Amino acid sequence: MLLALFLVDLAAGLYVFLPLVGRRNAGVKFYRLIFIINVALLAAAAGAHFVAHATTLAICDGVLVALTAFVYAVLRYPKRLILRVPAFVLGIALLVLGVWSWQAATRSSILWSIAGALTSIALLGSVNLAMTLGHWYLVVRGMPIDPLKRLTHATLIATLLRIAVVIAALCVPEMFHAIALRQGIFFWMRAGWGLVGPLFLYPMVWGTVKIRSTMAATGILYVEVVAVIIGEVLAAYLATLAHVAV
């Protein structure tokens, strides 16, 4: 269930942050690349849910695989409703599936599931999409730097929102003792890698993006991706123990 949760959150994040890139900037091939990645992620999530006997979630994963494939097929019609309507529906469906997967995996309340899932989706999606876009600058020479700037700011905002949710969880009676003290090594690794790490790396990424050094920015984003993934995996594990978003 935790593996499926991670895969769904990553797929949702990559998709919902695509508007910050812009099709005119990166081109249709970049969008197709993200859709191919998402199909692989959702198919793997379906397998993980099936193994965990979460059959309904596995079926939903499969439906979104088909919907993603359909949106991929109609990308050639950017100004028509045949693309815009299913693309919007896919975005909403991915967010709903993320919240549902979070609740099923962690047994948290609906409010904690919404807070945990959406902030996790935001952090995973913005960081991984920024890193992928950094590579795309090697493919499309002369692409505007604005999309990477927007994603860099998005990672900072997502990190701050994630920190706010964790602080709110620790303010719940007995949660600080149950999480920060009893699960000390796991929580502080989660906080150090997944929360402090992105904050520490943000000025470095932004500094390289401002001077359009996309290769340097991508290298730093590699480190940030690793830090965020470690942090979010540990966060999901802790959430299964405490039933809150941490």
C-alpha cells in the first residue's frame, strides 16, 4: 500500500504541475514524456494495490491509465474540448485517487488524508518535474527559463506547506511524543531529508536558474529529488503508525 501511495502521489504531482511548464515552452514531446512516465507509475501502482488486495483502488489505477493514454492520443488538439475536458477530469481524478490512496494506506481521517496527500503530491511533483525539465533544456536549445523558475518557486511553496502540515500534526496532543520521540530516528531523518533538505537546497537551485545554468540546477535538483523521496517514504511510514499526516 505504501509503494502504491508513493507511485500515485508522484504521478499526480507530475501531471498537475505541467501547466507551470507550458506546452508552448517545452513542446508536445515533453508532455508526451510525462504521460508515458505517468502510465508506467499508475500501472505499477495498480499492481501494488492488487497485491495488497485493494482491488477497487487497483481498478481505479487502471482506469486512469486508460484516461492518460486517451489524453496522450488527443494532445494534437490543444484548443479543442476533446483534449481540455478529459485533461481536466484526469487532473481531478489523480488528486482524488491520491487522497483515497493516502487514507487507505495510513487509516487517517479524511482531513489528515487531504492535507497529507495534497502536500505530498505538491512536493513530489514540483521537485521531480523540475528535475525532468532541467534535462529537457539539453534537448530543446533556447527554451525560455521561465518554466524552470516557476517550478523552482513551486518547490519552495510546496515545502513550506508540507512543513506547516507536519507542525500541525505535532501540535495534536500526544503526537509529538508518539512521533518525534518514540519514532525519533525515523522522524528526524524524515524532517532532515524531506523538509530541511529542500529548504537548504532552494537558494542553490534558484541561484543557478537565475544565471540560466540549467546543467548545474539539474545536478542540484538530483540531490533534492533524492532528499524528497526519502522524506516522503518515511513520512508515509510514520503516517501509518500515527494516522496523521507527518
